[in-house]
Amino acid sequence: MIGWLAANWPLKLASVAAGVALWAFVATTERARVVLSVPVEYVGLGEDRMLVGPRPETLDVEVEAVRWVAARASARAVRARVSVAGLPDGESIVSVSPGDIDVPAGASITRISPARVRVTLAGTTRQTVRVTPDIRGRPAPGFVVGRVSVDPPAVQIEGPRSTIEGRDAVTTAAVDVTDARQSITEQVALSLPASVSSAGERAVRVTVEIRAEDTMEHRGSSR
């Protein structure tokens, strides 16, 4: 075996070197394509504008690169930035070009799907509104709902001007008092319209007083 390896070793070494060179040539010149689902970042929004409604969150991007780069390509290495700067309020169609896609060095974009995206923009505003608790159910027999309090009683919300203007209150998630025999205090979320968010508190404390029914009747008759 040793003798076989030693025989004609210059020729064998040259063969190995030729094989390595051929592999390197193929790896660095042969190109391949891979399709990636790339998240979309919408840029160019001002502080007083926002995107509303459905819109593409990802794009299918076909990337061409030398084989070893393509084999290692991932959506984390590719980024799509779609500019909405200068678009008017309402619905618009924005074309996506290869220049909107960041790819690794040596790679190129061969296809983008969809190549046009539909977006809707709206002017935004802030407003302070009352918080109205949503109380559901009935206490146990012989008990009734007494005083209901909310802390804080008002919150500041922000969102599309068309949705917020003219609104003076928002409700909370439901507070269930079914079969309750004593007062209930719960931290509950705000129930907000689509595209509207809280500029501060995202939840409020609702306290529902549960009293014996005869106590309520007695207090009413004594007035």
C-alpha cells in the first residue's frame, strides 16, 4: 500500500490539485437561484401618519448568486424596504424594484412577487376619552351590582383621524359578575377599534361593587 502511494506521487499530487481547482472553479462561477420569503419594512412614514388595513408583510424574492452563497442565503440576510414617503392619504399602489431589496454582496434579484403592493395611509391624531366598563352577567340571587369604578377613568388614544375624531369613550374587555356574591376588582384590557392604540395605559382597573339586594332596597327607601 505504501509503495503504491509512493509510486508516481507527483502525478497523484497533480491530480488532487486539479480536482481541488476544478471544485473551486465550479463553486465560485456556477450560479444558483433560491426563493426566500422576505419580511417587508415600510419606510418614509411621518410622525402624523400611519398605515391602516391589510398589506403584504412578506415578499417572495428570488436571489441568484454563486452556488456557495446561494446555499447559505436566508431571509435574515435579505431585507425589503418599501418607501411610502409622499403618498397621499387613502389607498395607493407601490411598485417594488430590485433597488428596494438589500442582498448579500455578489447576489442579484431575478424576481419579486408581488412586484406591486397595495397600501392605505391615514393621518393620525391623539385624543383623551372616557373609559366605559363592560359589565356582563348577573350576580348570585339576592345580590345586585352597586357602584362601578374605573382607574384611570380616562385614557389617551391615538390612531386614524377619521376613527378617533368624534369619539368620546372606549370600552373595556368584559368583566363577568355572573353568580358573584362579593365585590370584584380586575385589571382588564381596553377594547379599541382597529388601528387604534393607547398612548399610555393599555389596561385599567375595574371595581364592581356587589351588594345584597335588601341593602340596596333599604338605602333607596331611606332617601
